[in-house]
Amino acid sequence: MLPPTAVQYLVLPPVEVPRLSRRAGESGVVWLRVVVDVHGTPAQVQLQRSSGHARLDEQALWAMRQARFKPHTENGIPIELEVTAPIEYALE
């Protein structure tokens, strides 16, 4: 598994603290396991480590599925790869 710096976002995940989470004062970091296919699409997104708040975890899973990446290449050939990606939810 590669670090998040191994891939570049073309479209960032649309991260937004859910309204009920904001009211409840929920914050934290959700760690996701993401398989990026040869086209830069998240083919699989799984929860690796919870924020401790189900609403934040669900929003992170949804947001990462919307993201798009620059396809990773080796010797000029696009390859599928697996990365760990954190999404942080902070109260303002």
C-alpha cells in the first residue's frame, strides 16, 4: 500500500461536515483504503480507521467515491494501486 502522496487528485473529495455532526460537535480524521484504477477512478473505497463518528465515516466514504485521481504510471503504463487516504473533519 502506498502513502497518499503517491497519487495526485484531479478532483478533490467534496468534504463537508454533516449538519447533525456540526451540531453535535463531532470532528476527527477518517482513514480510507482506496484502490485507484488505471483511469484514476476510486474502484474500491473502504474504511480503514474510523473517526469514531458514524456520520463522518459515511460522509468520507461518499466523498472519496466522488474524487478523481491522476492515473499512476510505471514506465509510462497506467497501473492500479492501493493507497491510504485521510480525510479530516474539523469544526470551525
